[in-house]
Amino acid sequence: MTTGSAFDRASRARPAGWHEDPEDPGRQRWFDGSTWTDITRRPPGKRRASCRCC
């Protein structure tokens, strides 16, 4: 990662846990307390659009 990246700026003073993904605000990314991981998810409560048959 380069200094000043979205990840660097978003890491300052964050506890470990799920946070808005610095590269994709529509997702959450796991921060382990010192490093952003590759683990992402949709935020709870946000459902994918589905068709009437699904």
C-alpha cells in the first residue's frame, strides 16, 4: 500500500471490526486492529434486489 491511500487514511484510530470499505463504500471490510483484510461483506440490512420469483 502507498502512503495516503484510502486504506491508510481509513485505518487511523479504528478498533478491530467491520467498517465501511475504504475502496467500496457499498461494502464492509474487516479491520483486524492494525491491517485491513481481504474479507468483505454487504452491510447488514442491505438486501440485494431480487425478482418476484426469488
